Amino acid sequence: MRSFRRRESEDVRVRATPRYELHYIKRDSLTLATAASTGHVVRCLLQGSARLSASGEIIEMLSGMTALLDPLVRHTLRSRRGPVEMVMLRMHPGLVADMAARLRLTRIGQEFAFRERVVADPHLVALCASARDELRRQGIGHEVILDALVEHILVHLFRHHLLVRRNLDLEFSRFGFVDRRLRRAIEFIHAHFDEDLRLTDMARAAFLSAFHFARLFKRLIGMTPHAYLASVRLEQAARLLATTDLSMLEISHRVGYASQSHFAKAFKAWTGLTPREYRQASLSPLLANARSEGR
């Protein structure tokens, strides 16, 4: 993991693991468009101001405020005036489920949702600031500390911000809590995201007509099947960028994009970074040195 700098005032750091992604972004301006994630997302604004739009709600965020976004909530975020400094934590559903089990909160037919969209929580901000410091410092054992900080943040969320709701229509899969009527389709999308999936293909997995499947998916998930497919593809692309040496073209094809330019545009809208910037920001010192020696 290392930083990617365009200017002296800008900095980007990324730690990507199978369980979570942690981003630190300091930019003169930042725009995230129609972003959505299959896991819970925390966006902590350490400096600056931004406008968050989520599910028809528009919220003005100031320094020290944190946006808490449930899985599959599509949102946009744009900085308002001056530079912005932000920490983003995206948690895989399995990480949240495992922590719930460790805290003895898991029951059949339960889901976890944030109580509020945006909070002013000084302790949460302090934890995110500590994560920023570790991302920037990269001292001995910093990855161990970051793993511990992410767990600390998650426990804090369970204590103060996550609501346990009963929903007997939900089942837990390795892709998180999903409605039992859509479980087969969700699993099909995750297994075949790299293919040219049509609506009829996804509907067939759920034993529904394309018309009824599209309506049910939109009502239960909050987005269209193809928007969900795009989120899965981009999350897989982020993992490949952080953990492999595959070319941008190869990654775009592996996650189902026929056009590299289309992939790059979608990825930047989703993360605020180009695929190349994301890869540079997520290189570990060991991997970075190995690549440098190989040149």
C-alpha cells in the first residue's frame, strides 16, 4: 500500500482485503456518482464539506460528520468548497455477520441496518482519524493495527448505530443477507458477473418471468438487477486491481466489461479514483519494491 499524489495537497491511500476496503482520500475536489455497495459503508468527513444524496434525501455534511450507508443504497457525494479529506470503510457482509455472531447478536430472520443516515459521533471520527494515520504512516505492523481498528469501528457501530431488525424473508448467504425469493438470482449474479448477463438469465435463476423478476428485484433490493450487477463487477475489479498484476484491459474483461473505457468511467464514478490511481494507492510496500526491482 502506498500513496498516489497528483499534487502536494492531494493524497490517496487504500487497503483492500477480502473482508473490507479502507480508503483515505484527500483531494481538492471529490465527486462520487451513483455509488452503491453490497456491504455496509462508512464515509467519515475529516475535513471540508460535501453534499450527500441518498434515496431521495439530500444532506449537507460538514467536517466531523459521518455518513452511514446500508448495503445497496445508491448515493452520490460531492465536495462543496475547498479541499476534502475523507476516510471510507466498505465492509463485506461476511465480516458484519461474523462480528454479529461473536457479539451473540445473530438470530434467524434478522438484518442489520443503520439507525441514521448521517451522524456527528466524535469517537467514530477519532477511530477513522486513527485509521488515516496508520494508512499514511505504514510503519511496522500497520496492517495488523488497521485490521484491529476496523473491528473496533464495527463494534462501535453495533453498540451505537446499527439496528437489529426482524425480517423472516431474509436468509444469510455468503453474499450477505438476501431475500429468500431472490437468493438464487443473487447467487447466480455473483457466480456469472463476468458474463454478458441478460435480464432473462437472472430471472430464470429465480424461477420468475423477466417482468415479475425486475419488479420484485427493484422493490426488494432498491435498484435494478443490472445496477446490482454493476456493483458486483466493480467490487470484483477493485479486488483484482489491489491484489494482481493484471492489465486494466484484462481486468475489465474479467469483470464483464467489453470496453476498457466504459469500465474506467464506471470505476471512477464508484470510487472517485481511476483504476490506475486505485492500484497505485493500494500497493503494499513489499509489492511495490518487487515491481520496482523487476523493471
